[in-house]
Amino acid sequence: MKINRVRPPLRILVVEDNQDIAENIGDYFEARGHVLDFAMNGIGGLHLALTEEYDVMILDIMLPGMDGLTLCKKLRESSARQI
């Protein structure tokens, strides 16, 4: 007999400057019950990533303010959590 376990929703941070792409990602994951936050630039994404807890981050590479690779590097250097 297979037991279906209900998984809690993931908290997902989407850092994407293209609104259409961000909306598509949001529609997909929200339809599956997950909770999303959005940032439209690297600086806002870094702020959210450092001040909130997320299970997953979807990160664009080419962002205004700070590119995704720099954001990832700064997050790894500054975060209290292992990333």
C-alpha cells in the first residue's frame, strides 16, 4: 500500500528582472501550493535572501544593480546558514 505524504509548501525566492518570466515561474509554483517572494534586481534579492529564510532560490544571472553571480558570492560570504 502506497502512503501519500503531504509535503509542506516550499518557500521560494525568485530573483528575476523580466516580469513575464517571473510571473510564469510564480504561476507554476503557486499552482502547486508553494509560497514565493520576488525581487526584480540583485540588490533586492540579496536583501531578501539575507533577511528571510527560503528553501529554494531561483536566480537570474544578468540582473540590474548586481549580477546573479556576485549576489551568490556575497550571499555565501554573508549568510549565517550554509549555502
